[in-house]
Amino acid sequence: MFTKSFSSPNVYKAIGPYSPAVKLGDFVYVSGQLPLDVEGKLVEGDIQEQAYQVLKNMEAVLAEMNLEMRHIVKTTVFLTDLNDFGAFNEIYATYFSDPYPARSTVQVAALAKGAKIEIDAIVIDTLVYEQQMAHQHGESCGCGDECGCDGEEGCSCGEGKEGCDCKEGEECKCKEGEACDCNEGDTCTDGTCCG
């Protein structure tokens, strides 16, 4: 099976035969989140209180995969009353920043448990790519070592002259006489790689 199901101990258990989130490759599909507390009870209150709980639940489900709200690329919002749109947007805007996810908002006749709102999401897991890009720009790859991450796939620092601390045409940040990360067998002279 290529899909993996995710749930969170900080979110109510699924109220039917579905997964709170399913991951396939880099794609994550988050099921509609309702304004239910961790025990499955509806959060009473206005649309803003319910929207806050829905987004808090979504955040918790994503956290189980080390993802954040910024990884969401598309949401679908279901409201039982479109007159709540403005008040809902005030809370929604506190969870996202530019570039905002694409979004559809529709009014429905009713939602499970008597909720006023439900939101589902499509998410892209870009963590591996973010680590690679960060390392290419001289930042640590975050995998536990400074270069190559012990050969783990998806977390290398480049090949050939794009070694750990140096890129082609740039100085290698190494100490005099040490082995240089640029090419096998190179040593460092005055902070540059020499073969």
C-alpha cells in the first residue's frame, strides 16, 4: 500500500470510516475538520470560536507529519451560513500568510454534529526540498551532520565541486592541511581546495 494514514492524539477520533489525513508521496489530504474538542464534543459558540477549533485541529493533524499550515495549498470551507463569511475570514487570516492557499467556500444545508463550519485541505510535504535548498544556500541541512547527512537520500549537499562548504569557483572553508570536501584526495591550502 502506498498510502499512510495519520491522526493526532490532540484531535478527536474520526467519527466514521475515514482517516483524519492520508499521505501519498509528497501529497497529503486532510479530511474535513469539525469544531470538535479532543473528546469529540462540539465547541459551542459563534463561527469564530468554531473556526478557531477547526484550524487548531488541522494544525495538530499536520504536526503529526512535522508539517505546518504553510504547507497547505488548497482548502475547501463548508459553512452552514454564508453570512458568517466575514467573521470566519478574520480567524482564517490569523492562520495563513501570503501566499495564501487556494480556497473554495460553499454554503451547505447541514454539517455533522451540528457544526457551523468544516474545512478540508490538500497539503504538499516540501520538507525534503526545503532542506536541500537550505543546504545549497550554505545553511545546515538539519539531518544531523554538516554534509551529505551520512548519505541519506534526499538530504545530500550536492556532488563534485558542490561539496559541503564550497561551490565551484568559491573558497572551501577548511583549515590548512585538512582534507577538503570538494574532491576526494584534495587538501586545503589557504582556505581553498587544492588537488
